[in-house]
Amino acid sequence: MEQLWTNARIATMADDGLGLIDDGVVAAKDGRIVYAGPAGGAPAMAGTVQDCGGRLITPGLIDCHTHLVHGANRANEWAMRLAGASYEEIARAGGGIVSTMRATRGASEADLVASALPRLDALIAEGVTTIEIKSGYGLSTDDELKMLRAARALAGHRKIRVEPTFLGAHALPPEYKDDSDAYIDLVVGEMIPAAAPLATAVDAFCEGIGFSPAQCERVFAAAKAHGLKIKLHAEQLSALSGSALAARHGALSADHLEHATEDDVRAMAEAGTVAVLLPGAYYFMRETKLPPIDAMRRHGTRIALATDNNPGTSPTTSLLLMLNMAATLFRLTVVEALRGVTVNAAAALGLGAEIGTLENGKACDLAIWDVGDPAELVYRIGFNPLHQRIKDGQ
Ligand code: NIG
Ligand code: FE
């Protein structure tokens, strides 16, 4: 099937900027882009033609870090935090990730799919065509596999690409209290081999309330032995140089990074490890330490943005809001913010050859916006100008 979108302003993301082309055309054949460029050079094609009326076309948005599948919510803990308790205090008192673990263990795979769908629909309504979804609230082999199956099942309910990530090393389940090394034995010896057919990557939470760099290194080794890519939650609450460790292991991304150092950021640039910034978590945690954005710019570390949708630190389902927060809170430019949810988010998932730009051969995933200037996508707060979303040409 051949399709043509004409009379559009297209942001291809194919150069170092937005790759803007006025009076642009996107052509697709069987769900793949065969042309994206000026109207003058468009191929003669039979098939359906859609006049975009001058609207802006970007690549479909990519949310490259989410915990979209989870049981219940933690509005009660938020109320406790507003009354003065800290996130770490709540976690150490058996709340936090472990309270979501209890709710997730109590939910069936079908329950998890049903509760995630409204959140997924909110992202889809903003033009998201690819989403990464982590496990990490099961913390037993069966419950982690249940989460991964639920994440994969979502792709059967909606037209969206789902990239499932195994995050068994997210928190210590109560059964392993005071023996985190024994839990890591389980993660590397049993969970990763069982999760390998269901996940594309393995993540871990490198933190005082999570796992040590040495434990994360064991997780990386097992992931690689099973042919899985690696990622890391690093430098969110303290500086352990997990991000540099991840880079040395060839990680796709290190995420959060508020406490990252110049050395961490340099190691990431050298390894091509993407810095995934999560302004929703920064905002919701009322963090004041900014990620080292200037150092990232100096060293050429690629920056992506994501919602980090989760019930504890980032209960948002708006990637557009993340664009605005990244600009207002982190001072990202319009170009950096928009590349962060397209081309660089694709790189953070290892899908740079497949999605993230409007270029020949890539999936025809488009977001068509009722805006003229791309800056409007970053500028608005709580307003969604999506006109149409196209996944694989449909
Ligand atoms: O990305 N940092 C660890 N994981 C999540 C929070 C999970 C939770 O509190 O439920 C995050 O912020
Ligand atoms: Fe996260």
C-alpha cells in the first residue's frame, strides 16, 4: 500500500537539529517511509494522498523510560510526603516500591493490562508510537514474568510498539530482607534466564535504597550473557557513578542523573550511552540538584526525555508536559527537547535504525500536529495539539 502526506511542514530530525522542511512530503510503502523531503522531489506514487493543510509532522513520539504496568497507586504516600515524610523514609518503612510490589503481586496479568490501558491511551493521545515498559514491581520470578507478559500484551490491544525491560533489581523484596546478595543471585541465576525471551533489555536501580554498583555489575554480566541490552537507573538520589559503570559496559542509557558528575557524563559520551532525563520525577520529588546539562553538551552526551511513568516518583502520562518541564526546569532548548523524545529516545532503546526520524527505510510512525512552529509543542502546558497519529502507516 502506498501513501502520501502532502502540504506539511516536516521535522525529520535527520540532521543535528529538527531537520525542518517547509512544504514537505512524507511517502510510505507498506508501512515504511520511502521519501521524506521537499514536495519538489517527491516520487510519483499511486495510492492515498492526505493534504495536511500546512500542519507540522514529527516522528511519532517515543517514551523511552516507563513503569506503566503496575498495581494500584500511591496517592496515600504522596499525602504522607506532603505532611513531611521523605521518599526514602517511606521506602525504608516498607512503603515505596515495596507497597506497589504488594499490589502488583495481587493483580493478575489481565488486571495489570486493564489498569495500564488508560495510562497508555493518554500517551497515545499525545502521539506516542513507541513505549518502553519496565518490570520491577513483581520482585519474584513469577511476578516479574507476569509484568513482562502484561507489557507485551498491551501491544495486542493498541497500535503501539512496546519494548519490555526486565527490572528485577529494582528493590529488595521482604523475603530477602538483609540479604541483597542472595536476591541478586536469584536475579542473575533464575530471573534473567527466564525473562530473556520476553524482554529486550535489563535495567537496575543503582542507589543506596536500591543496589550497589558491584551488584549492578553482576546484573549487567548476566544480561549480556543472555543477549540482552542494558540500562541503569543511576545518580537519582546520590552519586555512586553507576552511570559511568553502565557506560563502561556499553549500556544503551543511564537514566535520571541529577547527581552525575562530569566524569560520568564524559564516560557516557565516549560509549554512546544516552542520558535519559526524567523531569517528571525531578519535579515530583521536589529535587533541587540539576542534572549536569552543560557538561553533557560539552562532551556531546546525547540527551533523551521520558515520563518515567510510575506510582511513586512520576505519576504523569504526558510526554508533552515533559517537553515543557525539560525546558523550564532543565533549560533544554526546543531542539534538544524535541530530539529527546524522537531520535535520541530511539537511541536509548537501541532502535536508532528503525524509528525516531523521518528517513527512508524507517517505520512510518508520524505525529501530525495542529501547530505551525515546533516550539509550540514545548511551550504549551497541559494542552494537546495532536491532529493525527500514524503507526506503521496506519
Ligand atoms: O524511576 N528510581 C526508581 N524507580 C522509579 C521509582 C519507583 C517507585 O517509587 O515506585 C523511578 O523513579
Ligand atoms: Fe524509573
